[in-house]
Amino acid sequence: MNVLHGRSLLLDEQTASGFADTLLVYIRHLVYYNVRLRTEELGVVKVCPACQQHFEQADWHCPRCGQRPQTIGDFTAFAPQLAQSEQGFEAGFFEALARLERGHFWFEARNRLLQWVARRYFAQSRSMLEIGCGTGFVLTALQQTLPHARFSGSDLFTEGLAFAAQRVPAAALFQMDARQMPFSAEFDLIGAFDVLEHIAEDETVLCEVYRALAPGGGLILTVPQHRFLWSVVDELSHHERRYSRRELVEKVERAGFKVLMTTSFVALLLPFMLLVRRGKKQMSADFDLTAELKISPRLNAVLTRVMRLETWLIERGLTFPAGGSLLLVAKKAL
């Protein structure tokens, strides 16, 4: 009996020890899962801009080199040296944009088109970054379309981010150079809407976007189209180029993406654009860029109806071969 009792005690101790080990492993996995879940919620799959170390934690303190990004006002700044450069854009233009975007036929039409793309191709996206988010006008529309997603917005200039913070207070906003993005395999969806044309190194940006996207992640681009539409408006807007469809597709594919669809838009209004741009080939000293956005309510209403028809046609499968702007949708391989 004593021997049996001793064996029983030994078995109890072994069972208890095994249970404790199993419980410890379970707790470790539970802690890891919760930390992982929390980092995914915060969007913290990061790349240190200083040393390129990849790390996951709640703040931006690099575990290798100890660097932390600066802040400009209320915003984390990954490229503070460029924040006042007016490189590719005039930061003072954001105030005019914030006043004029809502209700303007062109901005509203682009938003409707982007909302359709998001619903059709990327409805399950859990995280989205807009590069060059400016005043947050597009972010506002996409947040309505993908209410379950976590949104982030970046811009080279904090002047635009101040307006975006008012429009989309739930979004994570930061100052960033798109040529050096501090993320790796982080976002399900990245968009750049009339941004690439401002950047000389557009292919560098596309490669950075590819790295920042999670496997299977999506890319949405809009750019101005057709070199023959080049005018003083492009020069004052600090455009490097207007794209052809072939040029944009080739650059996107070289970065590693698979193109899902392209279409021109502002296509039904192309003859109207040609007439307007023909008189603006030469720059004058008193040319007012904001005047381009100021049109009469009656004309704006007419153009809005035309653009609604165009979007309706695109949604039903029609692709336009020519137009003032070009839309491209692509995907990163799994």
C-alpha cells in the first residue's frame, strides 16, 4: 500500500508538473496573441528610417539604433527636413482646397469612382493608407465605404494634415516622404490619388508601396493623363509629368504588381478640357491656380451630371481609352 501510495503521489506530482508546463505554454501563446493583436490594431509593423531595422511595438523607438521620429505640431514626422520644402507642391494651397473640394464636380466624381473601386475590389480590407492625403477629403469618403477598416494618412506637408485631422479624427496621420516609407507588409490597401505626378522618383515610390503592402494587398492610383493636355496648370501644380496608360502600367508592373484594371476618367469632358487647356499653354505672372477650381454653380451642376453618367458607365464595365485622368487598380502577389 505504501508503494502504491508513493507511486500515486509521484504520478500526481508529474501530472501537476505537466499541467503547469502546459499552462505556462498556453499563457505565453495567449500573451503573444494579445500583443500581436494589439500591434496589428495600432499598425506598428515598422521600419526604422535611420537604420532600416524591422520591428513591432507600440511606439516608434527603434530597438537597434534608439532613434525616435520627431514631431511637428501634433504629427509624427518621418521626414521633417522636407516638411517646409514645398517640394512638388505649395503647402499654402491646402486652405483653398479645403474650402473648394466639397461639392466640386471633379473632386466629388473622383471620390465616387474610388468608393466603387474599394467596394468592388477591396471590400475586405482591414487597413488602408492614403499617401498624400492632403486635407482628408478622399479619406472621408473611403472611411464611409470601408467602415470596418483602420485608416492612416500621410503627407509631406503638415499643413494639409491639420485639415485631415478635423475631417477624419479617427485616422492615424503622419508626415512622411513616400520615397522612404517606414512600413513593411503592413497595409491591406494603399492609395495615391493625383500624387505620383508630383514626384520625380515615382518608381521608387511604387517599390516602397509594394514593400508596405501585406501579401495580396491592393493598390489604387489616379494620375493626370495625356501629355497633349500639358499646360500652365501642370507647371504651377509642380507636376513632373502627365502619364500615358502604357507608362503607368509598365512602372506598376516593374514594381511587382499585377494590374487588375485601368480606365480613363473625365473622359466625356475631354473635348471641354482640350478647349480650356488650349488657351493656357503659356504662363502669365498673374495666373491664379485656385481660379481653376472656382466655377459657377450652374456649370458645376451640369458637369456633375456628366461625371455621374461617366461613373455609372464605368461601374457597368465600360472602360474609356482617353480622358483627363487615369485610374489604375493593382494587387500584390500573395
